[in-house]
Amino acid sequence: MKTKFWHLNKNEDIRTQLAEAAKLIREGEVVAFPTETVYGLGANGLDSKAAKKIFAAKERPADNPLILHIADKAAMGLLAVDLSPNAVRLMDEFWPGPLTLIVNKSIIVPIEVTAGLDTVAVRMPDHPIAKALIELSGCPIAAPSANKSGKPSPTKATAVQEDMDGVIAGIIDGGISDIGVESTIVDTTSLVPTILRPGGVTLEMLEAVLGAVEIDPGLLLVNQKPKAPGMKYRHYAPKAEMYLIEGVFAAEQISFFVNRATKAGKKIGVLADAATVSLLANSSQVVAHSWGNTQAELAEKLYDYLRCFDQEEVDVIVAQGVSEEALGLAIMNRMRKAAGNNILKAERGKLLLQRGTIPSFL
Ligand code: AMP
Ligand code: MG
């Protein structure tokens, strides 16, 4: 399949430029588009055949449901039944924005979209191109992240091309997704609203509106099955084996890890704070990125760094853990998954294996 590519010009009318993409969506095709979180792989969310094309393009397991994207809050009334007061409060407070709500589905939502569940995930993105595309298509757009299943999510159109060129009908280039990690998913059907995936809307922000909020134990405990089917897969993963070093002494242990890896002849990708990166030896064997100055900056660039390590063909990656406050909860969730749960704990002068495996060169 020849994939169309639309590079949008901000100075011209967005709707005119999106007309062809919207027509393809109406015809049941798959088109990738930008949102404020990551790029989505979109198709008509009320058309089961179109939804199946998303699963095929992504090579996504059929038990992993899709999120429906809408352009106005009223559309929720068509997709959901028995909406809880908490769901309404969250829509009022955080939509449009990086928050997905799990609600009881109405009969118009195909089971292919929900992977057979009685609930459906719905989000109203805060992005002018996503909004215009949904409106022009005249339907909710089912859209998971526009990467091949298991790989880091794309935050720019060229990253979508790496995974989807020749596989889908079109890609809309709308620049960089500035939040950079996927939406927060909150189950509003449980008695106490529960975070199934941390994201751009933080636990602290949700608590300020709702009072009590739970976190799905499956996110925190290795041997507990997560409630969002997608969270059980290794995800967001670069090609090289990745290790996450957590704890207050992580910085000193990153240097130790890098020394051991390079001595063993490995090319290593490093993601750490600026001070740690500046202390690393300047060598062609070390590809180092500093976090940046804020959590928001790290979230925005995280997937791009992981994809860049793939392009540099590093043999191994080491990342320094961050505090789990605010956006840090989402960042740590993605980094732990990218590391396939290879987690090391740094203590003064030593590195302990917490989960997963330890590299042979240590
Ligand atoms: P993605 O679209 O790639 O951001 O992934 C969507 C995430 O939402 C996956 O982790 C899904 O398992 C989760 N999800 C979608 N629908 C539901 C649902 N009805 N109940 C629980 N999780 C869901
Ligand atoms: Mg995804």
C-alpha cells in the first residue's frame, strides 16, 4: 500500500488540508494523526472492519482494546451508558486533555473495539488537528498509539513512518506531540475511581478533584494482572536490552555501569540527569542523553530518546530512575516497561538486583 503523507501548513486552513484524510477514515481506512500525548493510528470507531485494520497494522494482540477519540463532550452520551457522577466531574475538569475514561459501553460500540469488554475507553484530545479530523470524519476515531505493538510510541511523524510506511493509508504530520507520554486511564465504573495507566493528568490532579483515587495494584506489583489489558505486555521497548537504576545513589552507579559495559566492548545508551551525563567519558561507545530540566521535558522526549538508541544501534541501555511524584509516576511506569522490568537498586557503593536479570558484564 502506498502511504500518503500530509505535512500540514499552519498558515493555511487546517480543514481543507485534512479533507482527504477524513474521507479515507469515512471509507474505513487507517490514518495516523497527531495528538497532544502521542501520535494515534486512527480509524472509524463504529466500524468493526476498520477497527480490525488497526490491529493488523499494529500487529496488536486482539485482547487489547482501543481508545475512542471524540471532539465534543456530547458524543460521550452516544458511546456510554450509566455514566457515573465521577466520570462527569472528570470530563468537566480535564477535557479536552490527556485523560481517558473507562465507562460502560453502549450497543453502538463494536466489540472489536473493546476486545469483548462491556466497557469502553473514551478520550477528548486537546489538539487542533485531532479535533478537526474527528469532526470532519463525522465519527469517533478509534486510535491506539501509532507504533508497532511493543515499540516506543511515536511523538513525531517520522517515527510513525518508521513503523507504518506502506502499511496504512496515510500519515498526517502535525509536528511534535508535546506531552510525549500516553493519556492517563481512569476506570470510572469502579466504586473508587482507579488509575489503570498513569499519564499526563497526574494522581495529585485527580485527587484534588475526586478525593479518593486508587491505583491499579497490577501497575505496582509484578505478579498481579493489570486491569487495562494492554499494561501486561512488554511495551515502549527499544531493541537493546535496557536496565533501570533506581534509588538516591543511582547517579554514581550509572557511571560504574557504563564503565563496566564499555570495558566489555559494548556500545551503551545512557539516559540520566545532566550532572551524571556530563561526568561520562566522551567516547564513541557512549550515546548519552540528559533528562532536561523538568519532568515535562523528560516526558516529551523519552520515546524519542529510546528510538534514537535504536538508530544508534547501541547494545545496551541504562536509565536513571526519577521521583514518582506528579508526572514522574507515568515516566517511571514507561521506563520500567521499556526495561522489561530489569530493575537495579543503587545503594551507597553497591548495585542490587531488584527484578529481572543482571547483565553479564557487571
Ligand atoms: P493505546 O491505545 O496504545 O494507548 O492503549 C490503550 C490502552 O487502553 C491499553 O492499555 C488498553 O488495554 C487500555 N484500554 C482500552 N479499553 C479499555 C477498557 N475497556 N478497559 C480497560 N482498559 C482499556
Ligand atoms: Mg500504545
